Amino acid sequence: MQVSGQKIVVLGTGGTIAGTSATAGDNIGYIAAQVGVEQLLGAVPGFQAFVHGTLVTEQVAQIDSKDMDVDVWRALALRCIHHLADPEVRGLVITHGTDTLEETAWFLQQVVDTCKPVVLTCAMRPATALAPDGPQNLLDALAVAQMPGATGVLVVAAGEIHDALHVQKVHPYRVQAFSSGDAGPVGWVEEGQVRLVQNWPTALAQKALNAIENIAKAPNWPLVEIVMSHAGASGTLVDALVREGVRGIVVACTGNGTIHQVLEAALLRAQAAGVRVVRSTRCPEGQVIPKPGDQLPDARGLSPVKARISLVLDLL
Ligand code: ASP
């Protein structure tokens, strides 16, 4: 689609960026998702001058992203698709909590087919902090959403631009909480200017179209759980999940996709019973490198949480 317009749509979903604490300057004892998206923009000094067209806001949800669920994802995906279909819209910005940001980014990357940018942003400090990081992140996200040629689902935080595939929250407290590991960021935002060092990510079109139709229709998504392999692991969880009717299991494996022998036996039983089992690694960097004779398929470079989303969408 030709992008003719200059409209930017900012969708609010909550998170620390919209969080407030009773004591000014409290960075951890706050309540997430308190401030509306319109008010968040109002707290960015001079943002109007910065936006080269119209700006529209919409509150899609107001949650702590640790509680992200299927209903919010479905609503968010449908609102994204609705706005992106408008030729007047240049791009989207989504305000979101940091906890599951990478999961929402990966989910949207798979279900939203667009040549326009969808930019998620967040904050590690609540709106009431002495030095909130939300306003600058929001401004940086707007800069990316307006950038000619920008495309794909992106995460902008602490001056860095990450793609949905590689980005991960790697720190529970510091402001620079995200990393793309070995891949590195796609680029940076510096004083409103985007400095790119990699190509913009591309949409996963065909998959997206099927997925979104099924997502919109399916009242319940298939049960897919993550189990971790570790010293002393047992098969108890896996056996219980199979009894519960689990459709898929992602294993956060040790190292290069290795699994404790007792857990592995349970997983092989589950696979034989028809459960889709996928191996990812619990290592924060790198990915499982498959080898001939592997009995359980690997996650093709996805982290456990992203492999879970892909498996859910596959099963849908
Ligand atoms: N728990 C918050 C959330 O994910 C954390 C944050 O936004 O930094 O919504």
C-alpha cells in the first residue's frame, strides 16, 4: 500500500510508562497502568511541534503487561490492522509495559501484515519518577514511526531501536533494559534523528493473513506451556500437562538444546501422544543449533517465550 498520509496513531496499553507511585521518586513501589495515553503524550514537552502531521490516540487496554492475555492481544492486533489499513496513517506507536514487550512485539510481527512501522515503546521508571524515561522513549518512538521507509514491528527504548525477532528484556531495573543480543540494535534515535545500522525488518505476510483470521475467530487459544530443563528436573510437569490436554510444550533447554534425561523421556512420551514439543534454549544469547538425529525439533532461533507464541499461532 502507498503511504500517503502523515497521521500517527498512538495506542495505549498500560505498563510502567503509565504507572504512578504514592511517593514521588519511588521507582519500584508504583502501580503500573494508571495514566491514559493522551495524558502521557501531554507530559512530553513540545511533542506537537515534533509531529509532522496529525496524532490520534486510543486506549486499547490499561494493564500491567505481566498480565498480558489473549483478549488484549486480540484487541490490539485488530486495532493495529484497522489503523494500518487507513492510507492516511503513516505508522503506529504502542505504549506497553516492559515485562512482556518482546512477546507482544513478536506476536504483532507475525499477525500484522504491513509496510508501515509499528513501534512499541515503554519505560522502566513510572510517570511519577524523579527522572521518568517514558517521555523521551515516546518522543523517540514517534521519530521512528514518522521515518520514511521505516517498516516492521520495532521496539524503541533508551535511545535504541530493536526488531521484534531479537529484542529481549535483559534487566529488571536499569533504564537500558533491552538488548538484541548478538544481532545488536537496528539503530539508534539521537536528538530526533534515526541512525540505522541494519535494514528495517520485513513483515511475514502470508503467515500473518491466516493467523489473524484464526485469532479473531478462536474464542480460546490452544494450551501451550513452557517447561525448563534444569539439574534434578523430573517429568512430573509434562505428564500433568498431557493429562490437562496441552497441545504444545516449549522446552527452555540447557545449552545447545540439551534436556535432563528424565524430563526428555517425558517429553518424548508427550510427543508420541501428539503434543507438539519444541526446544529453545534458556541461555540468554545464541540459539539452538540443530544436529542430525535430534528427536525433538528446535525453535529456529526463537527464545522460549517467542517460540511459545509461534507454536500457538501454528496450532491456530
Ligand atoms: N510490570 C510492568 C509492566 O510490564 C513493568 C514495566 O512496564 O516496566 O507493565
